[in-house]
Amino acid sequence: MAAAADAPWEGIAAFLNIASWDVSSAAESQIFRTIEAWLADPKDLRRVQVALHVEVIPFMKQGADPAVLEQVLAKVAATFPETAPRCRHVLGQAQMLKR
């Protein structure tokens, strides 16, 4: 994020979506852990926006408690109300994947 200080969050999210296909498994895991950390502790709207628009469902690892995602997204939406529609979208995607 520091290296892309002037880039819009949409561009960073697009870059991470592309990069996640072309990096090692370890690097991909690091991207996903970072995204989850940004959402779990929503202090920076720009980082939250990136995390919500990367094409991965956070907190959905094998055996994960689905309630964690709901709790995290509720906190994000309460902290940054403008993200509430996207939080609902991500939650809907997660629910579709569980079926």
C-alpha cells in the first residue's frame, strides 16, 4: 500500500486480483492473510475497500466458522457505513459458496 500511495483503491484491488493468479502459493496466502487482517481491524477505509474488492472470500478457509465472516463484515459496515452494500455482497457470495 505504501508503494501505491497515489493509486486509487480500485487499481490496487485489480492488481492484487491479477497478481494472485501469478504468484507462489506462499505469496498468495500472504495476500489473503493481509486482506483478512485489514478487515478484522478496520482502521483504514482505503485498505478496507481494497480488501472487499479482491476476488476472494475472506475467512473461508477449510473448516472455518462462517459466523466469523459475518461478525467481521458487520464490524466493517459499522465502522465504514459506505461499505455496507459491498459487505452484504461479499456475505452473499460466501453463502452461495456454502451451498
